Amino acid sequence: MKISGRNKIKGKVIKATPGVVSAEVEIDAGNGIRLVGLITKGSLDDLDIKEGDEVTALVKATSVMFIKE
């Protein structure tokens, strides 16, 4: 499979919270890095994502913001 997104982050699912339409998935990528993403509940069910699973997050964004205080 070829994918145009280059920001691939592997991690372990530490939380998968389904809602009515969407689901929040949190992964631990190691070194204290955690990533939270929102997917459809259908995708959560189709991929059978659950706590403890190893997954890869693919991040494709048109903008990134930084804040320094």
C-alpha cells in the first residue's frame, strides 16, 4: 500500500472511547508522547481498534500552529 502522508507515528492504543457517531483514540508513541485522534465510530468498529492494539497514526494536515509563551 502506498500512502502520500509522510507523518506516520506508531504507538499502542491506551484509550478508545466510542461515541454515537465518532470515536476518540489515544495512543502512546513512547518517550512520553501521546497522540489523540478523532475517527468515525464506523472506522473504530471496522478496524476493531481496542486498548492494547499496536496502530500507526497517519497525520496529514494543511496547517500546523505553534504557541510560545
